[in-house]
Amino acid sequence: MTAPEAGRDGAIDPRAFRTVLGQFCTGVTVITTTEDDGTPVGFACQSFAALSLDPPLVLFCPTKQSRSWAAIERAGRFCVNVLAEEQQQTCARFGSREPDKFAGLDWTSSPLGSPVLTGSLAHIDCTVETVHDGGDHWVVFGRVSSLSEVRDDKERPLLFYRGQYTGIEPEKTTPAPWRDDLEAFLTSVTEDTWL
């Protein structure tokens, strides 16, 4: 199989770009906040990642046209809801243009006042730290204010791969010795380990 060629002007074909990047499996989150009048707002987001342990920072990347992002920017705070495998319909709703995405959904308020979706595996409550240009998206850095407890280590996350939802079954093995302290594990690994 050969790589898709760029056009004569060096531009990457958007369809090829999406297909190739679709080989990277991602978790799925819903980023939420509330308007000044208390109206809940949110959108489905795959482009979420941990950024820094000290200070505790995360990032996500909304499109520049996103109305939900505009609400988050005004509020200055947001909550990342990590979706469970059984929340496919919730993800589809928050990825749609449906006007009231919270209709019929149970949720509570995070300590900062953003919606926490009932049934989510975990949530991360944040304030907007900085915003950076990222082409047709913004790259938003959030400072973590509080974290939920892990609901159940046997529950599975909702994943997205090759344009569709998927899941994963955790291995029934003894946890690796670095599982409880990933930072210590990563900092103890030498460059030669990866060769």
C-alpha cells in the first residue's frame, strides 16, 4: 500500500488526511459548561489530551465556528466528561446539531458549575488557561481544578476508530508495576529502552 500523494501544490487531500488519522484510536469526551442564565451547553470531542502534571493541564481543540466553544470561552470554565462504552447515543447527540442536547439526560453540577453527565466514567473540572491558534481549530489549555473518583476499573471507555465506535476489553492480568505511578515509570525509562 502506498501513501496518498499530495496535490501538485503540495496540499494534502482532506479525505486522505481523515482516513489516515482515523487509524489512530481515540477516546471520546463531552466538553460542557453553562451559560450565564444556567443553560447547559456541550459538544462531543475526540481531540482531548492530558498536557502537564505540574501544573495540572489538559487540552482540547474545538472548531473555530463552534457555538459551544464560544459559550465555554465566555464562561471561562469547562468540564470534560469521559464517556463510557454504553454512552454511544449520548456521544451522537452531542455531536449533532440538535438544539437541546441535554433534553432527557441526567446531569449534576461540577464544583465549578459545569454539567457532569450521569454515567460518565470520569470527569475533569477545569478553568480556561490559554487559547492558541490551531488552523481551523483552537487549541485550548485548561487548568484542572478538580477530578472525579474513578467509577469502576472494570468499566470500558467509548472509543472511536476508523469512523465508528468501538470498545476494548481490559486484560485480566496483574496491573503493571507502573500503573499507579505513570510519571515515575516514564521518567525512569531510558532512551535505550525504546531502541
